[in-house]
Amino acid sequence: MTSREQLHDMRQQAHKMGIEGNSKMTESQLKNAMKMAGKGMKPQDAKEQAKR
């Protein structure tokens, strides 16, 4: 799987977790947001926190 495919899969997984509108997030921002959401933070709050 190419890194482009992996990033696409990561974006889909984030969307399923409730992190919507993630197309402009970097890979590291996505990872951080998904990690925070996985620990119980609200998905959109995790997205905003990761983008800072």
C-alpha cells in the first residue's frame, strides 16, 4: 500500500470516528486527533486540538 493509500485509509477511519472535515489535516495531525478521540475526547474537540 502506498503512503497515499494509507493516508486515504486514515482519513476514512478518522471520519468514522467522527472527525469530520479532515481533508486539510496533515498525517501527524490526523494521528494526534485519532489518538485523543480514542482516549475519550470528543472527535471535533480532538480535531481542533490537533490542528493547533
